[in-house]
Amino acid sequence: MKVGKHGIIIDFTEPVTNTRRNATYLPEVPAHEGWSKIEAIDSLVRKAGYNGEITESVRRRIHLTRYQSTLFSMHYSEYLSYVKATRGGVAPAINGTSKPSMALS
């Protein structure tokens, strides 16, 4: 795993309770925080909900998957143009709202 290049997913089983845990970070997160590999993994263990002491024994239980992603950004006006061109001008629905999608002008 290379900090800033790889995203990471961890899966592990807690040693005492046998509870399955998992968590993930996109590649940007550890780099932005300035974490080492171990700090990133330990932070994920906490993110997964584990509250016990993080020892080498706990770390050895972790199944780690690394992945790469692409960060893409655009201005909202560019996004609207994209939606109009690819979806016939219908705005995407927003989860949790009762308003239907409307046509973009």
C-alpha cells in the first residue's frame, strides 16, 4: 500500500467478541491527514468500530484490500451541461426529497 496512491479496505474479526468489522478510506484521506501506513490502518480499525487495544495480534487479523481511484471534479455548470447532453435534460433525483426531477433549462 502506498499512501496517497492506494485506497484501502480492511476486514477483520475482533479477537474477543468475534464481531466482523470493515472500513475503507479513499486514497486521498491518509495523504491529506499525513498518516503513515500503520496510522492509516489503525485509524480504519477505529472507523470500523473496534474500541479495544490495537496490537500486532489485531493487525495480523486484518485482511487488507488496496485499490486505486480517480478523482474527478467539474463546475456545477459543466455538470448541468453533461446532464442535459446525456440524460435528455432531466435533473437527477435527490434521495430523501419528495420533489420529482425537473427538466433543466
